[in-house]
Amino acid sequence: MTYGFLDIATTPSVRAAQAAMGVEHHWRDFKGDRAFDRFTENEALFIADRDSFYMATVSETGWPYVQHRGGPRGFLKVIDDRTLAFADYRGNLQYISVGNLAADSRACLFLMDYPRRARLKIYGHVEARALDADPELTERVSPQAYRAKLERVLILHLDAFDWNCPQHITPRFTTAEIDEAVGPLRASLARLEAENAALRARLGIGAADGGT
């Protein structure tokens, strides 16, 4: 069985770099236990929990471009085990990714989970679809109550994916994740402050009295 992601990523120049670093023997006959060309439930759950990802495209002149895409959690939809789709909203009006994809539909997505130090990388071909071309799909990928102007739907047809190791990923947390983590501490502090205030009142000690 082939190892789909490396079959795409490992070019002659990559092999030359591996040889120069003395690691080509690790990959020369490497075969994975899966082709990594179909999403499983594990990938579907991971994708559904993301609120952002990075998408790389390449221009006709060969320059790469990486764009951050964000939205409500789960805005990147798993349509089936080989297809993703998401609503493409109006941004800074440069249309670099859209233009690149019109010339070369290949793209690479990086999905990050910083708290758990996990990352999923995806190779695929992306097509742009007009909003009225498939109203049902447009409705499916349009997050409710998200204030942004929807311009098109982008559909990624999977070629291969892989998971990266957690090495060198610095954990980062969103405001919501921090609030959830410290919520019990805040509740405990509020309870202690209330108990302290009640005890002071019983003893006739005012707030201005401090610790005396």
C-alpha cells in the first residue's frame, strides 16, 4: 500500500535533501498501513471541531500563498469521506487564493489544534462553485447568524492527508477555552469571598477595617 501524502510530497529535490541529511533510508521503501485517501470518523470529528485553518495555493509564477480561514466552529464541512466544503466569504478584496485556484486547483490545508498539539495536513484539488449552482450545498455550509457576505462555495476533493507529530507545537488557548478552564476557580473564589463577607458581617468587621 502506498503512503499517499508522501507520494505527493516527496519529489526528486526532496529525496535529494533526504539523502544529503542521511535519512533517505527511512523513506526509500516506506509504506503506510493506509493510503490516507479517505477521511475516517477520527478526521471527521477533528475537522468538525475546528474554527480555523490555513490554506496554501500557488500562483502561475510559482509563488506560494498561505491564507488563514476562520469562522464558527465546524464551518469546514465533511461532505463525504473524500470531500470537504466551506463558505467563501468576502475578505480584503485581493482574491489571491481564488485567482490561484482558478489557474491551479491544487491546495494544501493545515488544521491546527494547539491545546492538544495536533495538526492535520490535507492535499486536494479545490473547485469554486457559484451560490446558486447547488442551493442545498450552499445552505449546508452557511453558518447561521454569522455576519459576513458569502460569495461562493469552495469544495476540496481529497487526494491525501496525514497527521503531523506534536513536536514543536506550542500550546495556545482561545478566550473561551481559558474561561472554561478557570471557571471553577472563579466560582470557588466568589464563594470564598461571599463566605468571608458573611463572616465579617457577623463579627461586625467592615470592609474598611481590613485585617485589624
